[in-house]
Amino acid sequence: MVSINIKDWISIEGIISLLSGLFIVIVASKGLELMDSNPSASIGIIIGSIIGVTFFGGGIPVGILTGSGIAYLIIRLLKKTLIAFIY
């Protein structure tokens, strides 16, 4: 039987794990938006996952939504950076 101890949650590792879980859920939701608006992103993410697992070993593709969410964040950051750079 697994017991849950609140003291385990009130630690640096517990708090970081909780925040990481929240962040991943938000990122995955943005990935869904990207996949809806740009279907070609799905193909790139799938191929990238296959290449990563094949050539860099030990990797486990954790999900298309998470990958597309990370792509969404990078694209958004690049767009904001380029807009700020141009103006």
C-alpha cells in the first residue's frame, strides 16, 4: 500500500514536481492549438520524435501534445523576439 505523506510535498523536489506538472498541462493545451492551426507541425513532431529516439538513444516520446506545446512556445518566443528586433 502506498501512503501519501504531506511532508514529501513540502520540499523543493515536491514543489518543483507540482509546478512542472502544471506547466506540462498548460504546454500540452497550447500544443493542441498549434496542431489545430498547423497540421504540418504534427508531421514534424512525429518525425523529430522518431529521430530522437533512434539516434540519441534512451529517449521515450512522451507525447505529441507536449512536443507540439513546446514547439508552440518556441514559435511564439521567436515571433515576439523578431517583432521586437524589427521595431
